[in-house]
Amino acid sequence: MIWSRITGTGGYLPEKVLTNHDLEKMVDTSDQWIRERTGIAKRHIAADGQTTCDLAEVAARRALEAAGRSAQDVDLIVVATTTPDKIFPSTACLLQQRLDVHGCAAFDVQAVCTGFIYALGVADKFVRTGSARCALVVGAETFSRIVDWTDRQTCVLFGDGAGAVILEAGDEPGVLSTHMHADGAYETLLHVPFGVSQGYDKVCEHHAYYVEMRGTEVFKMAVNTLGRIVDETLEANGLDRSQIDWLIPHQANIRIIQATARKLGMPMDRVVVTVDEQANTSAASVPLALDTAVRDGRVKRGETLLLEAFGGGFTWGSALVKF
Ligand code: COA
């Protein structure tokens, strides 16, 4: 039986930092409100001209180095992003060009903040079926480009970044299971209301290129769906919640993270939290959190990790990983 295993992780955050105090000068908000309601203290913002592919490239090279692989070993590239450099080619193809890789399949996956879980699930299936042996899986976003910086309800929540993993074929269990869900009926809870298919003129006329969100409803939906997916993941693997070593959640809001940890009966010192420093980086948040905890020595080889995320769509998903 072929398994896929994470053999290296990488991450990248742009240099520019925007603190809550900086935001106080931009919209009617306060450091205290943002910290109390979300747990966020600061976020990183891409420089002018710095694109999603720029962030993805650094994260990808770091993951390759950690895995002891060269770009030439890669035979599949999957990039999860909501903020591609271009409408086409895909950011995965642009990344492939940067890495000087030629010929292997490269494509983007769009599931907003659940994107990395979807990308990991797809890449895992390629590896398990023998269609790829060394996959580069990336979550990368410049979400700051689609945030309305005059809307205090959304602009305090998001940041930019990229995270990546190398997924390799092997005999030992690695990715134990992945679970992906969506319910398109909840489209308007969290969306950008216009896209290219409606015509550029409409987008410009309505200034409708920014994230719109019904925050309280998203909060409730997140807590409910994550609670369900925790049960589904444990059940699928015949595991008890006490057998999970680390929860690596999507970093949207500390209160949502705490609710999932409570559901798992996990103390917060077994939960990887980066939301305070990085805010919500959408598809990048889970691989960035994983990379942070691997590099600072918290997550060790052989441990069992529960990765989970939710986002626009509405989408939600999880992965159980033997690291
Ligand atoms: N600063 C100060 N006040 C703010 C504010 C801000 N940045 N944003 C909203 N407020 C105000 C509101 O206008 C409201 O004022 P009112 O009572 O006078 O009407 C008050 O704070 C409470 O707003 P509410 O939206 O009820 O707060 P909340 O406790 O639900 O917190 C969120 C708002 C957005 C932090 C919370 O709903 C949330 O995190 N939702 C999930 C969002 C998410 O995860 N999105 C990404 C999904 S991938």
C-alpha cells in the first residue's frame, strides 16, 4: 500500500507588519476590541508589487530544503489560493516556471480558507494512486488585495502569507485521512460579490472587488461544522480524541479555535496558535501554523496531527496526519 507523507514544510510572511494600533489610525476600531473579539495583534501585508506567487515561491523553496529535495524531484504542484496573480495561467503554473520545473501537472485549487486542506486531499489521492511521488502543496494568499481597508468589520481580520509542504510516497502511514465538505447554499455568508464572468465594467461600477462577510453567522457556521468534522475524522480512523497530539487549526479567530479545542478536550498548549501574530491568511494559515510548530520544535516526527479549516463557499475540511 502506498501512503503519502509530509517530508518537509516551509513558510513565508511578507516583511511589512500592520499592527492593531496602525489600524486604529485607518478605521474606527481599537487594539482592545480586535484582541478581545479575535485574538489578533498584528498581520503581515505584501509589499506593493509583491504577488501571491512571490510568497509561494519562498515557502516552496523552504519546504523543498527541509525535505532534502530539489525542485527537479517534484512531479505535481497544487496551489490553494483565492488571490491568484493572474486569471490565467494558474498560480501553480507560474510557480512551476519560477522553480524551473517542466512537464508535471500543476493546477490551483479554490476553496478559500479551506483551500490547503482541499489541496492536501487532492495531492494525497495522486500519491496514493501512484500518479505522483513527490508533490509540492502550497497555500498562498495576498488577501489584503481583496479587503476593503475602510470596512472595520473585515479589514482587521486578514493578512498575507504562504505555507507549503512536500508530500512524498512511502510505505509508512503519513496522511491518514482527509475530509472535504462544501455547502454552496451559504454563498453569501462570506464572498466577493463580483467576478470576471460578470464583466470587469460591473466590478468597477459597483466597486465590488472586496470581501463581504456576515461575521456572526460565519462564526456559528464555523463552530458547528468544525465540531462535526472533528467527530467524522476521529470516527473514520477509529481514534479517541486523547490520541491526537496537536490540533493545527485554521487561524481565523481565537474564540473559534478555543471552541474546537474544547470539543476535542485538548488543552490550549496542544493547539498551534499563530492568529495573534499573523491574523487570517486564508489558504496559507494551516500550512503556516504547521511550519511554525515544526520549526520551533513543538511538532515532532511520529506525532498525530489534526488539521482543520473552514471558509467561504461555505467549505470545511480536515486532515489527520501522522507526521
Ligand atoms: N472595531 C470596533 N468595533 C467593531 C469592529 C471593529 N473592527 N467590527 C465590528 N464592530 C462593532 C460592530 O459594529 C458592533 O457594533 P454595534 O453593537 O454598535 O452594532 C459590535 O462591534 C459587535 O459586532 P459583532 O459583529 O456582533 O461582533 P462579534 O462579537 O460577532 O465579532 C467578528 C465580530 C467578525 C470578530 C466575529 O463575528 C467573527 O470572528 N466571525 C467569524 C469571522 C471569520 O472567521 N471570518 C473568516 C472565515 S474564514
